[in-house]
Amino acid sequence: MKQIPITILNGFLGAGKTTLMRHLLVQAHQQNMAVSVIVNDMSRLDIDGVLIANTDVVSQEQDNFISISGENISSDKGLALLDDAIETLIQAPQQPAWILLETSGSSHPLPLIKYLQQHRQVELHGVLAIVDALMLQNDYDSAQALIPALERNLSQNIRHIENLLCEQMMFATEVLLSKNDRLSASQIQQIAQAIHPLNPYVNIIALSWGHLNLATVLEAPIYNFHRVEKLIEELEETVSQSMNSASPEQMVARVISDDRPFHPQRLYDTCQQHLGRQVYRSKGFFWLPTRDDMALLWNQAAGSISLELVSYWRSGILQDQQQHLSAEEKATLNTQIAAQAGRFGDRRCHLTVIGIAEQVAAFARSLQQCFLTEDEILAWQNGAAFDDPWPKRLVRLS
């Protein structure tokens, strides 16, 4: 039986893996290529899975998409779930020509590479390490401080974020520097030169908005397991312990869910106050009383936040007189909205916050204080206005 090629999209939280995945899927669809996808999210709130499925290129209904949420895919439990997922995709009515695996941001490539080396039905063709160039610029002095930080951790026999960042690049076949549109060419070059010693055998590619040619993935040779044998031998025990046990530095995921909107000013102030290096990632869907028709995607990595327009709430469409809906369309929307549990129809806030436990707890408490109070909800329903410092122009998620 011919083995099916599989490519790993690996990278730290918020680096841009899902954006890249969506772009690759669009190209695969244009080329009429049968691609299957596995997405892993350490949070039980599967935001990335929703965004991937929203492309309409893959879905559970088409038997070419599986989401593994609430478990790190590099842990023993995660690898067992991955094994089941691969078997399910291979047994689907239409066997995939290629499998793309998007890991969670806290995943380590070592257990995945070792697992795939022994797999008889799939063949590893590339490990793409997506690296947030903006984070390296802001948090690690244009990446100049990254390797020294790793060396300090090694000398003190401790594991921090720097270990994971560097090791994701060490196992890669391509290193993709994302968010290069927000930095100058000289800054990107400086970052590339700083991280080059971590893996001098691979290309470093600047990436903007996930625009990578699918051919880069499809033309990748079989993974060179021999090159990383020594690295696996040195790191295997340590990585296994970090992936399968809790520690003060272990990342946690906290889910926040409420049908109320955020107060725009309080949310803005909270983000200015709390976002730092230990709240690594927060993402999800939310709404504001000042834009109550918009379903917004919250997308934060380190100190960088973007708001993206995903779609429009059905409740907002129904209330918009300019839509000129027919009676049948209104009835359909009402039926769909009635199936939602919230007070405001399908409008709801679903966020997941990922980082070091203490900082995540503090940020989550502050976010809870950002929801409109009952008095504010009443005022909003009576036409009250709220200060909204967020940009009026939003990215439209296509």
C-alpha cells in the first residue's frame, strides 16, 4: 500500500498556523486536490477548527477533517487521538492525496516525528515551523536574545518558552517567519540571521498573511529522520516529561463564555493593562454593543491584537430593515436563532486564553469585568451609546 504524505504545520501560539492552513486549503481546492486536515487545539474551545471548517474546503461531513481539542497532540493521550484520526481519514470513502496536520501552539515536534517515523500508512514530508517575527522583534531584541536565553535555560536545567521556540525550529524542514508585513526588510534579515544557527540546513522564508505557495509543501522530500537522531536522543526524556506532566511553567487554557457583549472601552483598557509575555494567546468570537450586527474574531498573540470580521450575527441581519428579507427568510432566521441559548439570539462571546496559569487567571478575571452589567444592557437596549476606541476599519476574514 502506498503511503500517504503528511505535512506538519508547527509553531508557537499565535504564529499564524491557521492563517497558513486556510491559504493552503484554498490553493488545494483550486487545484482540485483531495486534501485532508487534522487540527489540534489545546483548548476545548476549538476556534481554529471552526475557522478551518469555515473554508468549506474540508469538513467532518466530507470525511476529510478531524479536530482534536482539549489535549496536546504531543502528549501520550494526544498521540493516541492522532493515531485514531489518521486511521479515520485513511478509511474515508475518498482517500486523501495529502494530509495536513496543524498542531497546537504548545506542541513539540519531537513526539510527532518519532511517531510518524514508525507509521506504515503515512509518510512525513516536511515540518514547517511558523515563527512569529513580530514577537521575536519585540520580546527577544530582534531574536538576538533568543539563543542566549536558551543557553541560560540549559545551564540551569530548566525549560521555558525559549526551549520550545528554538526546538520547533531545530526539527523543521522550513522556517517561516510570519507577520513580516509589519516589519522592515532589514529587521526580517536581522531576525533570520539570529535564528539561522539553530538549523543551518533549512531555508528561512518570510511570510505575510499565510501566503505560501502550495508547491513548497507538495515538493518537500521525505523527512530526513537521520538528521535529527542525535537531537531526539538528547531531548526525548525531557520533552516527554514536559508534554505529559504539569508544572508551574506549563501552559494552561481558560475558556470564557457569556451571551453578553463586552464594553468596548473596558475591554480596550483591560488589554492595555494585562497583555504581556505570559498571556501568550487569546482567541475567539465576541460582540460589542457598538457593532451588534458583527460577529468578530478576537485574535491576540503576545502584545499584538487584531479584530477580524468573521460574519454577521443572524440576529443582526433579522433586525436590519435594509436587508428587505422575505417572510420565508425571516422565518428561517427565527428558527435558527431560536436554537441558540443566549438572551441575544445567536450573539455570544466565546474566548479561550492560553498562557502561564497565574497570568491567565488574572486576565480572565479582568475580561469577566468587561461584560456589560445588567444596567448597561438596559441602557443599550434603550439606545445608549458607549465609547468605542477600537479601530473602525476591521480585517475581513475571507
